[in-house]
Amino acid sequence: MILNSIHYIFLLAIWGLLCLPQLHATDVLERRIDVSFYQTPMKEALREVAKKGGFEWSYNANILDPNKKVNLAVKDRTVREILIEMLGTDYSFKQSGEYLILKKVKKPDQRLTGFVTDPRTGKKIANATVYDRQTLRSTTTDSSGYYELSVTKRSEIVVSKLAYRDTILQVTSQTPRFLALEIHLDTVPEKNDPWERMQSSVVETSNKIERFFVTSAQRLNGLNVQDSIHRRFQISLLPKIGTNFMMSGNVENDLSINLLAGYSKGNHIAELAGLGNITRGHVDGIQAAGLFNEVKGDVNGIQVAGTYNNIGNNLTGVQAAGTVNVARHSDGSSVQVAGSLNLGLHGQYLAQSSGFANYCDTIKILQAAGLINIAKFARGVQAAGMFNFAMKGNTAVQAAGFLNYAGKGIVRVQIAGFTNVADTIKGVQVAGFVNRAQKVKGVQVGIVNRAKEIDGMQIGLLNFSRRGGYIVLELGANEVHWSNIAFKSGTHHLYTIFTAGLSPETPRNNRLWSYGAGVGTLIPLSRHTGLNIDLIHRHVNQDAPDVEVQEWEQIALGLDIRLGQHVSLAFGPSANLFILKKNKLGETDIIPRVVPAGFPQTVLDNDAYLPMWVGATAAVRIRF
């Protein structure tokens, strides 16, 4: 028991001896203390600082005025900061063990001292470089952000640090010799583009994978050693276990086989890996891996991975991955195929195909996705299960299950299950609900069609266009109803009609009324006249809405005479057919209320009446 206690005491003693030099080596100038002086003589104030700082003074008493009064009250400040506040910049301090040597500076005007701080946080910045552009003298701030640098009257001082913007100071004769310098973070604007952020996320994931497989020593070798080493063949189990040893990150190989994962500077013919390949430079030829390929430079060839491919620079060739492909740039002859997502952030791509989404700067031939396609500039075909977006370009075809959007440029064909939006259509725009375009030279087919300018046709229930469109509200009369209203929308070539009519003179409890729809065309005859041909189907009702077969078919001709920019009169003959199915009692009392007297009635198999007659229409039209 006694021997064990002696053993532990011996170990503690050795540990204490090892730590003792480090304790003594602590920089006294960086020790933080609190002081409060009011009209305190300099000699006494220095003694108090030494006491609280845990050191002894060594200086020539003649270099100080011992009776100079000191007024200072600070908390949690370094000994260096306090001494500079008390003595100014005319003195220098040097530590020797637990002694601090104080000396008078002979030429204080030739030395610039101070602290470098981050104004946003107020913290002192360590390991910042402070140098003179004129003389190239330099220094590095210590752990408390303090610097000392010899300067001239014309020095141009620069403060630099990684991730910070440089601070530049022009020294003049008026520049204080103790100077606090500020350095600001080099803040990069946050990426608002979600695809850029996604690419950054992929890169960060790749970096984590690289840090997992590649040792810090190998990464440091890659930074320090600039020479490239060439080997025809290499084989490895992991980046640090292979024929290229710890220098694998500096070696370019012709043929590389990595049983699990590999790390190289580049590959020229083929690189194969069971799990993944990590390449600091460029790849020419084939790169294939069971899980991932990570290339910092260019790929000129084929890249295949079971999960993801990431290229930090340019792709010329093919990327194929089970999940995700990412390429920073393409020169225009590249293809990306992925099970989930393709990201081509810059440049031109021939084709992209994925099960979920595609994004690229420019697509030249085909972009196909199960859900969404996005291209800043599209030239070929976009086909998606839900959404297509082309910010601009001359797109041949956009086909989507829900929405197509083309911000600028010309689209030849847009087909969507719900909505199409385009700048210029030169062809066909077909949607299950809404079509919208600035200019249309062709056909719009949808429930609602909108165009700022149209040269062609709009086929839908509601059609609107400022220029080239035909939008009319019509108040008219005919031989059945002398009170009719109709709304016509489309173009002169083809417009749709919604109409309703009422016979107010009929008994209130058995009032005759109708509603219907149709199509028509306006044939211009002169500058102020035209000929309308309208085909209209109406359902006729007595009192409450009637479910019986009581259908009125009409072909109406109308001579349109314009009285001004927005008003015209129209009148002309019509040919009419009334289809009436007998009810179980054989009642046909509605016929005299619809068909003028004297026109024949045709009976089909004693089941339906088909009276026909010639009538007339007249209307006032308000054009929008």
C-alpha cells in the first residue's frame, strides 16, 4: 500500500515538473486583470499592475517620471492594454521568465502598434497579417490581436486574414503610433437561388465524405506539394492504403482501381471503385463507382455512380447516377441522367433526364423529369409530369401534367393539364384550364384563354385579348324572345357565345326562357361592316328549369354595322330547328310558344317533333 502511494506521488511530481515550465511560460502581457487608479503616482500604479499580473518589474527608474499621476479604471483587460493606456507608445515590454523588462523606445515614431479587432463582435483577431506594401515588412497578430510593425512616413499598411476583407491604412505624419485597426468579415451574399443552395449542400456533403476517407496529412500534402506525379497504374484499398501511399492526392494515374475508395489528383483513362472516387483535379475517360464520384476539376468522358456524381467544374460527356448528378458547368455537349435529380448550374446541356427534377442553365435538346424541369434558357423539349419552367429561350415543346411557364422568348407548342404561361406563342397552346401569353400567332385551346396580342384563334369558353381579339356584349331580340343577352369572346376567325333569352310577356308562373352556347365567326366586308355567322344551341324552359328534351338549334346571319369604336348594330335572318321529345301524356303545348304559326312540324316515329322555321335577329353590340 505504501509503495503504491509513493508511486502515485512520484507520478504527480513528474506531471507537476512537466507542467511547471508551461505555467511559467505564460505570457504575462496577456494576463487579464482589474485595476482602479485615481491620482495614483506612476511608480505605485506600476507596482499594483505587477502585483495583480503576477510578475516582477525590471526597468531603469530614470526612464519614468515616478510622480506622474495615473487615472484609470478598467476590468478584465490584458496587462499589455493597461500598460499602453498608462504609458503610451513610448515604451516597449519584453518578458523574461516572470520578469517584465520595460524600455524606453528611442524612435517611437518609426513603430506602429495596436490591436486588430472585429467591430461586429468586438473580439481581438489573432493570426492576422499586418504588412507594409511599400517595404514588405510584415508581422502577425498574437493571441490577443496585438501587433507591432516598423513603418515609414509613407507606409501603406494592409491588414489581411482569411474570411475577412482587407483593411488598408495610409500612414502620415499625423497617424497615431498606437492604432486600433478593424477588419470586417468578407460576407458573401446568401444564395437566394434554391438550386445553388442545393448544390452547396451537395458539395458540403462531398467534403464531409472526403474528410471521412482522406486523412488530414494527405490533404495537407495536396496543398503543400504543387508538383504532379504520373503513374500508369495504381491499386488501393483506401486512399492511404495503396501503391501511391500517402502521396495519392498528388498522383495522376492512367488506370486506377480502388477496391473501396480512392484519392488522386487526376485520371486519364479509367478509374473504378467499389465505393467511391475522390479526384482533386481532372478526369479523362471513364470514372465508375458503386456509390459516389467526387471531382474538383473537369470530367471529359463518362461518369457513373450508384448514388451521386459531383463535378466542381466542367462536364464534357455523360453523367449517370442512381440518385443525383451535379455539374458546375458544361460546354454544350453533355448529358445528365439520374434517378432523382440533375443539377447543371451553368453552361449548355444537350439533355437531362431524371425521375424527380432537372435544373440547368441552358438545355439544347431534351429535359425530361417525373416532376419538374427548370431551365434558364431552353431551346428543345421540356417534358415533365407536373411543371416546366423556361425563363427564356426559343423552346420547341413544353409538355407538363400541370403547368408550363416560359418567361421570355418563343414557344412553338405548350401542352399542360392545367395552365400554360408564355411570352410568345408561335404555334399551339393547349391547357386544361388557362392559357396565358403576351403574343400569340397560332391557336390557344383552353377553358380560359388570355393574350395581350393575338393573330390566330382562341378556342375556349372565355377568351380575352387586347389586340386582335373580339369581345362583345350583345343585347338583342328575335321571334322567340324579344329580350336576349349574349357574350362573345375570341377572335374574328372564331369566337364562343354564351346567351340567354326571356319572354317577359308570358305568364309569370309559366314564363318562357332559354339559355345556350355556340360559336361564330366575323367576316370583314369593309372598314365599318362585317358579316357574322353564328351557330347556337339553346335549351328552352317553361317556368322552372326543365329537364325535358326541348332544344333549339339556330344558324344566324348578321350584318354588323359599326357606329363607332365600341358600338355597332347587327340584324339578319336565321334558320331554326326545334327538337321536342313527347312526354308520357303526349303534350306538345310548348311548340306554339316557340315556333311561329304556319311552319311545318315533322314527327319522327311518333316520338319526337322537329319543327323548322325561318326567323330574324336584331341586336346592339358593345365591343371591348
